[in-house]
Amino acid sequence: MLQAATRAVLIGPMIAASMLLAGCGTSPEPASGAVAGASSSQAAAVAPVAAPGEAVAAGSSVPGDLAAAADPATLPDGALYRNPANGRDEVIVDNIGRTALLIGDSQSEPARSWPRRALAGIGYEVFFCGRGGTGYVASYGTTGNYIDALQRGDWHLPYGFPPLVVIEGGGNDAKQGASDEQIVANAERLIKTIKQRYPGAKLAMVGTLAKGADHGGGRRTEVDALLGTVAADHGIPFVSVGDWLTRYGLEDKLADAVHMNDSGHRALGKLLGSRLAALGLGLE
């Protein structure tokens, strides 16, 4: 059973030149006290809160007439706030101290996906930045890869300081033919950015779900191993999933060639949750 509510943030295109929409999933608990790092004199762009799961507009520059003095602690969950410390638009998240930031692709995107279930199972609410079809190098349509999407505002990071950041993916990089050098370079850019933005957070990586080298895992399994090397080089806990489909007999729980059905999401969620807990990443 899920032990915490999950929060989904999907970043979409601007729907009007004069406004920004901001939103994320519901939070069962109100924020307690002020969010650190801001004062009532700081400028913020505040927009209507979208319903859970609705798209959030891209975070390009905020029109001047939308800027207003605001204390971020008074803003509603899901509001978009211009962080004066870095000049970036970020999302207000209730209960940020119990929230894990999850960056990922279509494996993580569904509200009841296996990575989200795993994080909920070890006590976290989940804030998702990502989209199917993306990866460390892979982009999808107008949405950039992980690091480019974050830097240019396709997706917005949460305001405040989540205790855990998890990066999942690599499958689309394998599919789109990204080279080892490209994957490593962008993974390191992303890791550097996350460490700079959330210096007190624990950081973990989850690899590329596949069947294993001896069972047709192919490039997906290779990318999983490559990401494990990157994580080791940076001292980041890593969960290799490059052979889990065959190791745990889960091929019959696939909805298609690479994505799980609901039963598969439940099974993988339990497996990943136990690995993350064993790495000491559960919420204390």
C-alpha cells in the first residue's frame, strides 16, 4: 500500500502570453511555518493553481506586470514563484520537507508508476519533473532533455529544499542512439546542477529498466551500466535495474516492450522501495 500521497508536475506550453499557470498534485498536509530563504519584500510571480495532474506552463521570463511582492510561505501549493536567490521560476510545494523530487521519463510519469510507488513506500510525497520520451540526452518534441528542460524552464523545480532527489531513466537515450560520451556529459551537468540547487539533499540514481545482457537487454542494459559508473564516480547511491525484468520474472507484467502494467508497477515499486531503504534513503 502506498504510504504517502504523490504529487505530479507535468510541464507544458504557454497557453497565453500574459499569464503563467502553475500546479502540482494535492498535498494532504498544510505547510508548517515559513519556507526558508525568502522575505515578504521579494518579488514573485503568482498564478492560479491547476488541478492535480494538469499541465504547468513553461517558465520563461515573467511579464513585469505579474511581478508582485509576496512571502512564499503565504502562497498556495502549486503556485509559481520567482526565487530571488537564483532568478528561476519554481513551484511552491506544501510539506517540502517530506517530499522527494523525482526526475524521469515515461517509467516514472504515471501517477502510480513503480518509482513513485517506491518513494511513497519509504515515506515520501513525490514531486515529478519529467516526461515520456526524454532522458539525459533524449528530447521529445519541444521538450528538452533532463538538464535542458530544467535550465530553460520546460519543467520547474520545487522551491525550498526536498530531502531527496532521485534521477531515473536512460531508456530513451538508448532508443535514440545517444553515445556514451553524450550521456555521461549530460548526466554530469544534471548532477552538478542538482547538487548546487539542493546542497543538503540526498541524491540517488535509478538506472534503465531492461531484460539483462544475456536476455536481449542490448543498449538499454549498457546504458544502465554506464549510469552506474557515473553515479559511482560522484559517490551517488545507484540502483541498477538493467536486468530486473528477467531477474525477477516480470516479463509477463509488461504492458508493451518496455513499460509495465499495473501489476508490474506494484511489483517493481516494492523491489525499488526495498533497495532505496537498504541504501538508507528512507524518510526519517
